Amino acid sequence: MSSWSRWSIASLAVASLLFVFSSTAEARRKTARQYRFDGFRVGDNFGKLFTRAPYNTPCDDDPVDKRRMRAMVYGALPCRQKVFPQRTTVVLLLKNGRPTGHRYSLPIVALAYVHGRYFKTRSNFPIHPGDRFAKARRKLGRVLGKLVLPVRRRPSMTAHRFVGNIHILTEGTLVRGVVVGKMPRDPKNEQWRVITQMVRRYTPPSGQLPPRPAGLSKLCGRFWKRAAACYKTSRLAQKIIRSPSYFARKCKRKSSDPDDRKIMECMARSRTCKGFEACVPRR
């Protein structure tokens, strides 16, 4: 047998061992049911959870997905005068049916939480909002698939699916949220839409600056640069550059109007974020 043949057989054996090892390691990763969150797991009866704070004061609850599921929602920002602790948005998806006793005695199918750090010290899940996505890949293994989730007037999120019915929601390289439990593969499904609606309406922005659009005019480029400098502290700046395509389209249209152009030039020249906001006339 030639040395080349011996080397090829040895390489094939090593590759086979690595494949078996990686497959075994992936099979051993935890499933959604094996993670605990603030004393409960996916599959538990929500009726028991509803007896204690902060789960006993949802912002709202509605049937979704043709009434097959019920969504219990909690906002990081005030939602009907209610706020979930530590600026965390939470969605609990329950399997609709005949409750056993209490109205909400229904099984928890999935838990989603976005933005805040409430579960960081209350769960054994290794990834939390604010982490880098690279950490999720190290801890959870390879990505099995992904969905793009549009968020109206906000940057879109990507849902990365891992072994065990786990999804990590990202915005750029940043982990925006976590979804634990079985979810549909269609991003337009109402179960996903209820999450994105809560992000849009009742969740603070991530603070991560969207990428600068290409092909901007000189004025729009200066305007973007000034808005980007105020992005973390100014709600007006966050609204203006919530997405690259929105900014490019809006800036091009407004720069052709003399009055709007004066406002944009004022904002582009401003030296402080207060000055940036002061350029907009009060109505």
C-alpha cells in the first residue's frame, strides 16, 4: 500500500470520528423543556405561574394563530400602565383548549423574552439579550435555519433556530432576545407577529446603530452622521434612522422640499443632541 493511500485512509478515519463526535455533542444539547426560567419550564401549567408576580399582571392576553394559541404579553415599556421588571418584554404562548380549573390553566408552549436582563439571574439558559451572537453559536452549536422578522419602523430581527426548539433573535451581531419552545417556520405566522409587535410598541431600541445606507447625497450623509451621533440618547434620532432604507427614502424626498431642507441643514450643523432636536419646530 502506498504512503498516499495510507494517508487517505487515516484522514477518512479522523474525519469520521470528528463527525460522530460532533453529532453526539449536538444530540446531547439541552432541549427547551430542560431549561428553567424563574421557577418554570416550557410545558408547565401557566395557571400556577399566574398566581404570582410579575406574571399575574399581563399587559394583555389574546387568542392567536386561529385561536389555537393564547398569548400572554408583558411590556418593557408601559403597556396599559403595567411594566415588566428590568425593562424586559415577555411573551408566553399557551396552547388554547379547555382549561383545567383556572381560566389560564393552559400549558406553556413557548417563552420569548426581549431586551431586558430579568432572566439572566433567574434561569440556567446560557444566552441573554445584550450578548454577542458569537457566544450563542459557541454555547448552542450550529444554526439549523433562520427567519427574517420584519419590525415596523424598527430594524428587522433574525430568528436563528438551534437544536431543541431554541431560537435566538438578533439585530446585527447583537442578541436581541430568546425564544424557547416550538415555533412555526413561517415568519408571517401570528405567533411571530405578536413578538414583533411587542418589540415595536413596548420595547426600548437596542441602541445598536443600523448600517449607513449607500449612495446618500452630501446633505443626507451629513444628516445621517449627526443623527447617528445622537442615536443612543435621542428618540428623534432613533426614529429618523430606524432603518437604512427608510432613512434613504425619506431623506431624498424631504431634501427636495425647501422648508424640510432647512430643518435638515440645521440638524446636520448642530453640535449637540439637544441642538439637533431643537431644529424641529414644535407643533
